[in-house]
Amino acid sequence: MWTSDIQTSVFTRIKAEGTKKLKTKYPNINFTTSSKKSSNPKFPSVYVKRMQGKEEGQTLDGQTVNAVTSTFQIEVTDNTSDTVAQDVADVIYGIMKTMRYSVLGEPISDNDADTYRNVSRYQRIVGFNDIL
């Protein structure tokens, strides 16, 4: 079904444009869709997670999916500073806006002893013929 292509399209855009904009400043930047922790992590790291969607614009016969509400959670993690995580998150924000995603609330920053993390969620309705 066409809806399964949304994650691939969004991740590909984030990785391609994010690499182009951030690779010089952060040569070890890592983009992933996997939540599995690596034994040799790279920082900063951008984790793109597709959240559960919702069908929109159902036809009267209910035989096709015309649109879905698409939601992504993006986590940027760094091991040096909150400033780096925020800087990378700002670039990702711009990329998501070019795909017409809206931010769901303010991005949340937190840290523990080893890492700094910025978490944000984005949402938009994606129609059958939309180009991301």
C-alpha cells in the first residue's frame, strides 16, 4: 500500500538534506530509523521514528485509502552538548517544514549523564498523490 512509502520518503529527504547541510560541521553525524542501540554509537545521531497514523478522506465504499495523518517523532542525540543537539534539531525542523509538516508542541530537551537529547514530533495529512 502506498502509505508504507511515507517513512522511506521522509527518512530519505531528512538524510539527504541533513547530510548536505550538516556533514561539514558534524562529520560523524548518523541518521537512522532503528531504535536498537549500537555498541559503537556515532554522534550526533538523528533517529526518525514513524508514529501510528490515521486514515483520512475515506470514500463511501471504503475500498481505498485517500489520505492519512502522518506523524513522526525525531530524536537528536549528542554526547558533547545540548547546543549540538539543538543545532541539528533546528536543521531537521527546516527540512520537515519544507515537506509541510507541522510541529506538535515545543521540542523537548533532556539529558542524562552521557547524552543530550532533543525530541520533537511532526504531523501532516498526506494524500494519495502528494509528493514529499
